Amino acid sequence: MPVQKPLGRLPLRIESLEARELTAADMCSSYRGTALLGSTLGATDPGLFGAVGTSLLSAATLKGTTPTTAVVTKPTAAPVTTTDWSATTLHDAALVSLLRQDTLDNVISRSEMLGIFTQVEKDGTVSVNEFADLKQIVAKTSFFTSDNYVDVLASDVVNGNLANAHYQGTTLGNLAAGSGSVQLTKLVDKWFLGMDHPTTMSGVSYQTATGSLFPHAPVYTDVRQGMIGDCYYLSSLAETALLTPSVITNMFINNGDGTYTVSINHSGKADYVTVDSQLPVDRSGYYAYANMGTNISNKTVPLWVALAEKAYVQFNESGWLRTDPSSVGRNSYAAISGGYMFQALNQITGKAGAYSAVSPTTFTTAYNSGKYITFGSVDRPADGSVVGDHAYAVVSYNKTTQQVTLFNPWGINNGYAPGLVTLSWAQMQRDFFAMEYTV
């Protein structure tokens, strides 16, 4: 078993850049009004009413008798009784009225949840009753069966999260009875509108991307690593896009207001954050991190890699993503530098990850079973086409020649190292120290 070590090699062109961070508070723009504008009220089916019907039985065919009419009355249906959950559970009159309307269809949508928060914000303070009511609402999971992500995000706002300690570089804190409406607004903006942008290195700022989430089905060649050592994560995204592109598309919910809710696996359950369409660029308007080498004005570039990377940074602020004490709980691109592919693969796919030495037997068994497979290179590979201390995704395996083709997450035609390399097993065992895969 090889000694485990995190991988995080940067493209050579940026290794000497200064890694100071700045806050992007002044670069955020609100999507809140847009999200609420499309709010619609639920509708209900007509009530059920008992019906009385009659049928006529003719006796005209009875010879020598006078025709008669018999009336048969159907029994009246029992009245339907329902429980007004809002009235029996909530305390604030305005929330009772709003929830009664919102839950006519027994569902609380994202726009309706935003409307609930807006109602609480109206008087400037989260009262004791309002705070208790918000807790009751997010605890009523049956309202969110079709939109579980709404309940998870609302719970982060109401019940608290380690990530709530800061917002746009300033102290914030978890919601409580007596909190001001400004605090609630910031928490909602953080979780539902993606306005708490991760900090970046010096010289990098945020601009609104003009590309689209998926201009085509996701492919591994969409991946182009930028100025952060997260090759372990981007190679895992590339491997997933190659084998199961639907897993990538299912990570995203397009909210229709310039924001996207992104999910990854956390201990067997989906966790969520929201990202907006603003992404980090250098002074020339080129993407600084994922999508590097492309200008943000390019409308053809797929955004899924850069948005997944940004979401990964935001997940890190919740404290469970990584174990390195220097990076835990930080909403910073620098905090996700260096890591393990087997962990990233588990977070992306939900499949259990494994870590082993470079073994042809282990590899072929995993490859023939359709597993997600990545490799980690040694510090100084003998083959000049292989980048040291770097993660690679497996593209293909030729059983006849026993050669493995690997993808470098720096991207195809990156100008610094081959985007694809094909190696024999002797070369693989010489230049790579670990295989990280799903089981």
C-alpha cells in the first residue's frame, strides 16, 4: 500500500504567482428580486361533495296497471375533513396565512420559500414566534419531497451551519430569535442566491460569465485546470464526464435567475450550495481557475466545470469537505489546493472510493467493471510528457498492447504539457505511485 499524499499540481505558468486573497464583497450583485419575481401561488383541486342521484324505473310494460315512477336515493358521501397544519402548528398570523396558501398543493417551492423569508424580514426583526415557525416549516419534510434541495438550503439558513460564520469577508453568524432582518437577508443571499463569493488570489476579480451551463453534453475535454492545485477534483470530474455524463448534469439545478444549485455527496446524502454566474477572471478577462485560457466573454464555453469548482470551494466552508486544519471552513479557492481523487470521486458519484498501489491486476479488474479510475504521478517522472505530483483521469485501455491512455486536467492543447498521454505498464509503474478509483 503506497503512502497516501494529496495531489495538487498547478500549471507551470502560474506557479510563481502571488497567492494573496481578497474579498469579493463589492463585486456581488443581487439576484434576489429576480428569484422572487416569478413566485406563483399554488392551486388546489375542487372539494369533494356528496351527490344525490335518481333513477327511474318504468312499469309501463306491466299490462293493466298504471305506470309508476320509483325514486332511488344514493347515500350522501361523508364530508371530507382536513387539518389546517399552518393554523395548528404556527404562531405568527402572517406566516399562517402565507403558508396556508403556499401549501394548498402540499409543496413549498424555492420561490415560495424565498417569499416566506421575505415575509419574516418585513418588520426588521426575526421574532421569537417567527423563528419558531421557520424551524417548524423546515422540519416539515413532506412539503419538500419533490424539491429536497429547498429544505436543505432553508435548514442551513434557519438551523445554522459552520459556513454562516462569515459573509463576503465579514462576520455574520447563525440565525436566532431577535436577529435583524439584514442578517436573515444575508443568509438567504448566501444559500439561495450564491452571493457569498469565494476569495481569490490577488489580481483576480469576478465578472458575469456569458457561456451556458451545458452547450453540449458534458465531456472530459471540457476540463481545463487553472491557477489552483485542484487537479484531484478536476480529474475526477473529467473521469465522471467520460463514463457517466448524466451524473454531471444531475449535479446542477438551473434556478432560472442566473443561479445554479449544485449537489455533491456528503455521507450518503446530497448536500447543496448555490452559485451565481459570476466567475473569477484575471485582469485581461480570462478565466483564472477552471476554463483557463478562455475569455469570459466567450459565449460558447461550457460553464459546468467552473461552476462545479466554485461550488466545491463553497462546500468547503461548511467544514466537512476536507481534513487539513489549514483549509477547513474556508470559502477560498486556495483552501481546496491539494487533495485525494478517491474522496472527490465519492463526493461526485456517491460511490465508495479506494486507494491502492499501481497494479495491473487491480487496474484491469476495476477497468473491466466500469469503475471510475484516476492515477497520481510521482514527484519527478522519468517520462517528460508526464507532469509530476499530478492527477490524471483514465481515458482508455488497450488490452492488446496493454497501454493506458490518461487525460491531464490542464486540458487538451494547454500549451505546457500533453493533454493525453499513452503509457505502457512499465512506464505506469515507474511514473505513478497510486491508483484512486471507485469500488
